[in-house]
Amino acid sequence: MSALAILGGQVVAGGTVAPGGVLVRDGLIAGVGTFAVPDDAETIDAGGKLIAPGIIDVGVFAIDPAAFSAGGITRAVLMPDQSQPLDAVALIQHAVTAGKPDVWVHPLAAATQGLKGTDLAEIGLMARAGACGTATGRGWIADSGVMQRLLSYAGALGLVTISHAEDAGLAGSAVATNGEAATRMGLPAAPAEAEALAVARDLLLVEVTGAPLHFRQLTTARALDLVRDAKRRGLPVTCGITPAHLLLSDVAMGDFRTFTRLSPPLRSEDDRQACLRALADGTIDILCSGHDPRGPEAKRLPFVDAEPGMAGAETLLSLGLGLVRDGTIAMPRLFDLLSAAPAKRFGLPGGAIAVGAEADLILIDPEAPWRISSEKMVAQAGNTPFDGLPVQGRINHLIKGGVRL
Amino acid sequence: MPAAPPSSEETFGALLFPHRHLLGIAGLGPHEILFLLDEAEQWIALNRGAAKHDNRLAGLTQINAFFENSTRTLLSFEIAGKRLGMDVVNMHAATSSVKKGETLIDTAITLNAMRPDVIVIRHEASGAVQLIADKVDCPVLNAGDGRHEHPTQALLDALTIRRRKGRVAGLTIAICGDVLHSRVARSNILALGTLGADVRVVGPPTLLPPQVERMGVTAFTDFDAGLEGADVVMMLRLQRERMAGGFVPSEREYHALYGLTPERLARAAPDALVMHPGPMNRGIEIASSVADDLNRSAIPEQVEMGVAMRMACLDVLTRARRGVAGW
């Protein structure tokens, strides 16, 4: 295989952004910064734009290669909540190959059979078949005994468990967070503390078992305080968030826009501000898209009947770059949240630009302006809560395993 | 010499109520609410006469699409439409068959294709009426959507209060009972608050919406304290299924703590008006002796005002289609 030299860019590597290029050979990164360009190398002029590691999106609900490519996502960690829950070896094997060659799918094993929250699934066998972790799915495991056994069992296998943090009893059939917006709209709502209550229990079980736990999304001040404190005490816990909970509060539900029906639901402005602080101070480890494309049959319904979820893959990077522009986080930190931390947490290749690493790279024009439009999205469905929002940042090139896509 | 200014009613009619639909009280200004109340007055007189008919809406078609069971609201809208000369058609959609999927939108498109001139909709889901309104070409009247709004009920309540008390502004009005699940309460909080009343909500803490104070009301969980000095006591219906949901322990306890009895009513102002949107659970949220006290209860009058108020809404919303001058 010949070499590929990307020259004249701004390379996001080693915690800095520095002028230079990246040399790729045999699917791996062979040089970073300045290097002698081999005679046989194909070259790409980055034109002074960003050269960054491909995004590893933790916790998507659909395999959507077009949306992933548009969003600079080279690896997707797939939730087990499929039409048939990923609770068997064959389903995992199928999922592993489903996105290649454009995107590599790393499935999560359903923690319990049928995601019912009662009996453990064969997570050991599924891990051998390629599952990179295990997840409780869209729901919380209400039975503390089951959760404890899951954590200790998965932990012993070296697997990270991903939990959805919403106390089922408090959340009930709520579609919104307690507050003025839900009250005015007459929507069933639950207290924001439903999240912290779930997190508190799960953290105690992490103490009991010593097993690693990742909260796919945390969205409230109280829950993030608990995780901040747990990290201080050295517990093996991490958490993620999507741009929606960083950029929107519950007032965005106005006019019953079902694209803003999310799980967990949008929170108060105070909680949103707390999420931004937690992103800045390092409490939040991973920024993910929560990609969950839903067509009109799931969304063109009354708010309470609509399915939760948003198509987030192709807007993740641009919204993340907006956080850099706002001064919430620095550029190297953005790619830590999008790429390095997910790779490290789930033991995946790629995630960083370093000699010897898998050459999953994206070339980004961080200033290129565009407007998010539900109708123009390449995803399987256009259910974005950011419809109409002007953003900046486009993918110029996407290189997966050293191959230009 | 400048020409005399045109009469405001003729030229600027549409500015008095510049809304295509009536989906809720939210978004209406005090002058718009008062305009609708004023419009209803003429229909009260007509309805009390022998010949209860006016032909100004003759030839128009009104569809009452009720996705949730209703007797009195449906009847009220039907009578209102007929008294104005409209052809009124009722569609009872069993909630089980038209609940999920595209069917709601499809139903809206189907109704629209029949070229109605006004559609009156009730649906069990908050926001569902707006969803349909976005898909049709004619004015839509919300006859109740989930827990969200029931604007004509709030308007008829305001009309009833204004006729009995001479005003709404400055009155202390206690809305009592299951506020959490009540669209009547939400619309009334907005309407009465907009008109300048001092609105209280009173109920068990499990049946008060979170942060309801942000809607400009004072919340009470002690019924007696909430009634103190009130000029109007508006009781809400307690849905029987709330017992199963664990919101209150029993009907007996609810009546003991939150039922309106003559003794309780004595805490309100001496001339306090008692209201209820119906249907009443006698012996639960309201004692029969209170409900039937002609000096205090405005409950039958609310029903009467309902027809007049809905006639006014139907008339105003169809003016643009009928080419009424200024609209």
C-alpha cells in the first residue's frame, strides 16, 4: 500500500494544535508534524485547515453511514436497542460488519436478555464476538440486585457498563422535566432529580463492585456533582453528554416540537449551565451525538405519543466547534471528548493522532458556514432539534484506516 | 379637509382579533379576550329569545372532531353552530382506533379534504390540536387538548364572572382541586390572570403542577387558607382514575380535605360565586347543597354562557372566510 501525506494543516495532537501534517502508511500513522515526504506518497494539501482524529461516537441507535461520514465519525459504538435487542452472539457478529468499510461499528452487548432488566445476557460470549462493552439500553435497570450482578460480572470480564440514568419510578411516563415549560404545555413531567437518584444508586454499586461504569448522558447539576465527587474519590466512572443538553433547555419544546422530545428530556436553564461547567472542568468525559434517526411515523405525533431521540451524527462536530468558539472548551479538549476519551474508555483503535495509531483522520474547515436543515440532512431521518440553526465547520476529507472515503 | 376616519369596526375589524385559530388563551392579549366576551353578549340575548336563530353563518360547514369522549362540550359547540345557521357534523373518533401513527395527521388531511369552514377539535394529548391545525386550511377551535388548554371554557368562565361580578380585574379567584391534570385550570389561569384577577390555585400537593407559581398564581395546599376571602371559587372535576394513580388516597379523604361544603364556603367572601366546569362529582369535590344553592352557584349559567361564547368564537373566526368588511 502506498503512503498518503497530508500537508500544510493544523494538526490536533498531543494536547495541542500545531502547524504541520500527517504521514500515513499501511493504514497507520507514520509521521506527525514535519516529516520527509516519500516519493511514492499521494499528497493532500490541507490548506491550513484542521487535521483531527476521526470521531468515535459512543451510543448511537442506528447504523447510518451517510450521516456518520458527513459528521466525521469513523467509528460508532452501537447501542443494543435495535429492532431485535443485541443480546445474542450472532446479532453482535452481524452488527460488527454492518458499517464497513465506511464506518466501523462497535456494538454494545445488551446487559440483560431482551433488555428487560431482569436476566443477564451472554455478555462474555458477546464480548468475544466483538462487543466493546455492555449497556442497559434506553432504560435504567430498576432492580438493584440485577444491576450489582451486572456490574461485577461485566467488570470481571474487563467490560465497561453503560447505564441510562433515570429512576424509573420517578420518571414514570414523563416526557419532560418538571418546570414552567412543562406546566404551561400540560406535559407529564418528572423531577430532574430522577437522574441524580439513579446516578447515586449506580455509584454506590460501583463502590461495592469496583467495576467501571459509564453514564451515556448526564444532564443535571445534581448528577454531575455526584460524578465529580466520585471521580475525586477515584471511582472508575465516566459520563457523556450530547450537544442538545448543552445548547438547549426545556423552553425549546415550545409549540410541541417533537424533535425536542429526547430521553432524558431537556432540562432547565440552570441545569444546562451546569452541564457547560461540567464540560469545561472535565467532569464530562465524552461528547456524543445520541444519533437516533426517527421518521415522521415516530415524530409527527402529539408530543406525548412521539418517540424520543434526535438525528445528531452530522451536527455533532459543528456544534462541538461552536463550544470551542464560545470559549467553553479549547480545541484539543474537543477532540479529547469526541475521539481520544471514547477510544481509551472502550479500548478502541484510533482516537488520537500519534505515530503507530490507526489512521482514522478528518480534515475539517472549522470556519465553513452552513445552516442545519431538517430537510437537507443525509441521515436516515432529519429529526434535529437544531433545525434552522446557523453553524460553522465542515468535513473536507475523511480518511478511514488510511483510505480516503 | 381630511376625510372622516372610517369606523374602526369596519376597517380594522381583523386587528381586534388577528388570529386564524383559537388554540389557547396563551398568546391572547387582554383586549382580544375582552373583544370575544363583548361579542358573546349579543348571543346571550338571542339564546334567551323565542327564535334562537341567526343565519349569518348559513352555508358554512362545521366539523366537530372529538377524539375524546365528551357530551356537554360537543353539544354546546353543536348548538352554537346550528344557531348560527351552519351545517354541523360530528365525528366521534374512538380513541383506540385513532391514537397512534400517522392516523391523526391522516384524519386531519381527510377532514380538510371535505372542505369544512371551521373544525372544532378535542383530543386527549396536549398539543394535538395544534398539530392538526397546522395541516388544515380552515380555522380550528381547540375544544380541549390533554392537560394543555380549553380556551372556550376559560372564556365562558370569564364571561360568567364578568356578568355576575361586573368585572374580572381585581377579583380574588380560587381554582381548586386537580389542577395538575386540568386544561380548564391552565386556560383559566391564563385568561383570568390576563384580565387582572388575583388567581390562586388550591389542591393537594400531588395534584398541583410543578412551578405553577411561574404562571402568575399563588399556590395553596390548605383548602381553608386558599378559600379565605375569595370572590370566586372555581371547583375542578376530580377524575376517578386519579385514585388508582396514587395521587390521592381515597374519595372519602379527598372530600374531607378538599371538598367544597357550606362550612368551607363560609371562609370565602360573603357573596362568593361558586363555579364548576362539569360534570360534577357530587359528594366528592363539591357538596350538593353548595352546587344547588341558586344564590351562590353559577354552574347552570356557565353552561348557558358556553353556547353564547362558542357562537361568538365561531362567528369571529369565520369572518375572514365570509368576507365580512374589515376582516
